[in-house]
Amino acid sequence: MSNVFTIPVVLGIIYSGLRLATPYLYAAIGEAFAQNSGVYNLGVDGIMLMGAFSGFYVGMKTGNLWWGLLAAMGVGLLMGLLMAVVSVTLKAEQGISGIGLYMFGLGLSSLLFKKTMSGVESISGFQPVRIPLLGNIPYLGDVLFNHNLLVYGAFLLVPLASFILYKTPFGLMIRAVGQNPQAADTLGINVDRIRYITVSLGGMLAGIAGASLSISLINLFQENMTSGMGFIAIALVYFGSWRPLGILGGALLFSFVNALQLWLQVLGVNFPYDFAVMLPYAMTILALAISVRRAAMPDALGKPFERGEF
């Protein structure tokens, strides 16, 4: 185990952990917006899969990764709108609706993959962009300031989401709708509109999360490539107590432990493989079990809004 704790390996774990946190941040922060307004979407993983496929396919066919990212955003937005129609307008049970959306995304992405590609193909994804001056800092420059634009975007999203939720009138409306939609309605806030916006925004960010896998981190598409990452992202919302900074902490915890187990395998450390793969998920469950006790979830989370009911 001594060869694990050398400076190059530790820096490699940090670099890998930052990259691996990217899809979780996009998906979890998008879900945080929806849940703060009172809607939880268990279909995040399905949206990520469709975002991953559409981003990869459009990017491969056009040769333009930005078109691929735009396609992933559009698909995610449409699937978010679908979830909003079912859960907000039709007032269906949100858990069942979300699972249905997940199965839809899983099945459709697999079908489209089989119909449009002969097999697993690769693409030249977004390349690292070294930040001037900061990228020249010894050791830390390569680790912190030499990533691709989607990685930078994920981390910049954290303070931006915090500002929107806690420093703007729109964020106040989101939280009011999630805590007491009846009271918000009496103040003239359109509850359904706010929920439509947040659920759609969550879907769009989940689409970006999927694209960050297929055209930024892994640079290929294969069936069920998320392997349940969307469900981990939902868990991170609870871990982070519905706050972007808390979500960031949870995402980094999970991704660093995941990066550690990957490096243990690469270095050939005498460590049980199955336990190494299980380690990040076990850590997430443990952290979630501890943090959920102190979490104060939005009072109206999962509850359909009926105007006039108190």
C-alpha cells in the first residue's frame, strides 16, 4: 500500500476525482432545483442516458461537440418537460412517474444505439484547457487547472446555483413553493409555473450530465453506461441537504473514493477487487444515513399542489 501514498499517485487521485465528480454535480444540482420546488424526479438516470446518446451521436455525425452538447441539453429539457406534465399538471405519483421516465430513457437509448451504430464507437471529446498562470502552479496547476470546459462548468455551477437559490427573488419563490405552495399561491406566485421551470431545468442539466460522460470523460457511448449514476445524484441531494455546497461535498467524497479504488486496481495493490468497487457506494450509503438525520427537506416535496387546499 505504500506506493499509493506517493505524491504523483495522490495528485492523480485528486485529478481523477475532480473529473469523476462532473456528471454528479450537473445531475444533482439540477435535481436540487426541482426538489426545492417540491418535485422529485427519479428519472434522472434515464435522462442522463438519453443525453449521453444524443450528445455522442450528434457530435459524431456533425463533427461538432458543441452541437452534441446542445442536443443533449434539448433532449434533457424535453424529458424534463415530460416529467413536469405528468407530475405537475396530471398530478401523478412522482416516484412512479420518475421510475417510468427512467425506464423510458434506458430502453430508448438502448434501442437507438442498436439501430444507429454497429457497435461501441469512440469520439475525440472535449480536450483539456489549461488556465493561464494558474495552470503553471507547480503540482496543483495540472491537477486543478487543466481540465476540459465541462469540468470547469460543473464546478462553476455550484456558486451560481447557490446565488440563484439564496440571493435572488426567483430562488426565494422556488423555496417558497417547495415549503408551502398554498401560501406562495396566495402571494401571487404561480406554483405550477415555478415547478415546470425547475423540473425542466433539472432535466436539461441531467442531459448535460450524460453528455459529460459520452463526449467529455469517457468519449464513447454504450448501453446503460451511467450504471445508476442518476440515482447516486439523487442521493447526493439528500446528502447535501438540498444545498449546492453540500452537494459539492458529497460529490467530491464519492468521486474521490471512486478514484481511489480505480487507482488501487491500476497499481495492482493486493486489495479485494469486489470490495474496492463497492467502497464508494458503501461510503455514500453511510454518509447518507448520517446526514439524512439532520436534513430538513422541503415540506411539500412529493406532494401535488391543489389550489385552494390548506
